[in-house]
Amino acid sequence: MNLETNYPDNIKEKLKLACIGIAGLGGLGSNSAASLTRVGIGKLILVDFDKIEKTNLNRQYYFQDQVGKFKTEALQENLLRINPEINLELHKIKLEPGSMSDLFKNADIVIEALDTAEIKAQFIEEVHSILHHIPLIAASGAAGYGNSDTIFTKQLGNLYIVYNPEAPSSDEGLLLAPRVSIMANWEADIAIKIILDGNDANHS
């Protein structure tokens, strides 16, 4: 059974034709993927090399019986339970500088959902440079709790950064489901807006 929605046909078609790449399937990536699947996105490119640990379950879209599985495979199971018709392209690899953009060249939009500040910066710089025509949505400041009204979107051409300047660093602050989910869904919401309303960068 395909995903049933009550959207107008033109909205359904735009969402179904869209392809979104997600780099990293932790708290940001797995929750973004779940929301995009529920919306009716036609294809997701999912990239992660890691396995699920028990400590991931407080904020990531996985379950107890999936601990020890690769995140790509477990997330595939979960997303297909939401929408059996979604097209999922899985890449169980670690992104390395110099080839980070290769897997996303056919995506309409790319969502950055990586763990460390260093790898985030490398990914953003490389993908935004090579795939400059593709909107890239990144996030910074997912740690902590409270004061979520300080989150905003900073746009630099085709680069959209969901940013919380008040958040502690991920090394110092708590990573909790509410804040992580807000940031993940904020990224997903930007992607949906680009799909349905067009990319502001193309009109500036």
C-alpha cells in the first residue's frame, strides 16, 4: 500500500518526484528521513557507515531490537514500514574528503546530518563547492534544551544553515530527543519548502 495523503495532486506529484540525499543517519538524519518519508518524498539517498548503539536510542529513529545493526539497514526497515513505496538508495560507507559529493550528484537537495564539527565543515565546504547548484541544508547547535526560540535559518546562496547560537557544543552539552528532533525537522521543513515553493537562491 502506498502512503495515503490528502494533499492536492500537484503537491503529491512534486513530493513524489523529489530526491533528497542525507549524509549521516544519527539523530538529525534518521529523524529527517522519517519526516520526509511521512510527507511522501519519492526517493532518499541514505549514507552512513555506523552501527546502532544503545546510547543512540534516546534521540535517533531506531529501536531496541535494532541495536548492533547498520543504521542504513535499520532505517530502511523503519522507513518502509511508513511507506512501502519509497525508493531508498543505501550507501554503507564512511564519507571521506575528496569524494564526499559523489553520492549526491543526482539529488535535488542534500541534508547534512553528520556528527563532528570537523567532518561537518569538510562536507559543507566540499559539497557546496562542487555541487553548488544543489541546495544544501546543514545544522549546527543540536545540543542542549530550552530556549529553542533562538534557532534560526541562515541562508548563503544555495546553503541553508539551521543554527542555534545559544546551544552548547555537542562535546559539552546533552544531546536530547526534543532539541535534536526540532533541528532535524527544521532541516526537513526547509527541504519541503524548496520542493514546493522553489529555491530562493535561484531568484536572488
